[in-house]
Amino acid sequence: MLKMDSVTFELGTLVKPVVDAIHDVKPVCVEAELISVADGSVVFLSPDSMATALRADQPSLVFRSSRALDVHELIRSEILEAGGRETLLNSRNVTAPTIGECFSMIPDQMKARDGKQYRVSFAYAGQGLTRYCAVNTDWYDDLVNLLVEFIAGHEKRFEELAANEAAKLDALFKELVIEIANDERFVQTRGLRKKGLLVEAVWGDRIPRDAQSRLMRLAQGEDPQDWNFAHVVRQANDIVDQRQMLE
């Protein structure tokens, strides 16, 4: 007989008509992993319809399968389903959110469901036709819907966040450039290479690295350096040069 001890109360309630029918018909119930039901002729039944079919067909064998939630694997599959790339699952990008970004927005009560069973399914075959019944818990469907909506809205959020970050970075650069250009040590230093060494020593910890890992040369023949750093040094130098030309 089918043992439902490991099935959650919610799932047990949903599939009760099927369980009652199995109890009446008394087929052999086998725990099995139902990998696919797409091959051949299959009818998808509700629990009530499955119960009716069981009593009418009196099958001798019924297969049962259950699935437990793996939050991170669910997030991964939903990102890929929405067009995300396997290689970018943990890298911030415009195409889709990362696994970490999705996980962080899931409410704690949903995260607590990790490892809990969310689906139970039944199947049996007869006369060339497979009868199949599967039910999910409401909380699982709610979680999937939450992820789908979050992933669908990622591009707009990403663009808005990128614009805000760019504006903040631009304001920081302008402030730093003016501060550096007004510093007498920078004004008196000759050559971009030496100016760069001074900026690195005095202001280096205030210049964030370029998020895209871009590089720029301070001057011809110099080794490439972080784009943000080189940009600040060159902008400050341009201000100094312009002032000296007007003197």
C-alpha cells in the first residue's frame, strides 16, 4: 500500500481523492522517479478525475513520485528558462539577475521551505494510455510566480540602477578631480606618470575600480591602468593645463 507519511499535510489534502481510490482498488504502489510523461499517449488528470479513473480501470500497478524544493536549483532553472546564460548565473549583467540576487529577494518564510516536498504525482498505464496526475502546493506556485515576475523585471531595474550608479560615480569623479586639480602637490608635479603615482598615494583609496574592468593608458607608452583611476588623473591634469594656459 501507498505510504503518505513523508507527504506534507497540504499535499496530502490535495491528493486525498487519489489516495482514497488507491486504498479502495488496492494496486501495488511503487515509488518511482517520473522523468518524463511526454512520450506516447498521456492524459493529465485532476485528483478527482484520477480517482474516478482508478476505480474504473482497477490497475494492478501505480507509480508515485514526489519532489522536494531546492531553492537554488529552482532559481537556476527559472533564470535559464527566461533566457539567462549558464556562464552568467553568478555575474551581474543586464540579461538576467544572478542566483544571489534572486535568493536575496525571496521572503524568509519561503526560503524556510527549502527541502520541503512541493509536488506529488501518480501514474499508471493501461490499453496504450498513461494516466497522469500531479499536484503542487500553493506556496510552490507562489514562489515560482514571484521568481518569474522578478526575473522579467530585471532589465528595467538593472538600467535604473546602472543610471543611478553612473550619476553617483560622475558626481564623485567631479568632486575628486576638482580637489586634485586644486592641490598644489599635483599642480607642481610634472608628467602624467608622476601625477598618477601621487594620485594613487594620496587619493587612490577613494577612486572605485571600474565595474567593467576597463583599462586606460595615462600616456603613450605607459602600462594600462584601471579606467576610473586614469580618467580622474587625466581630467585633473586637463584642468591644470587649462588654468596654466590662461595665466
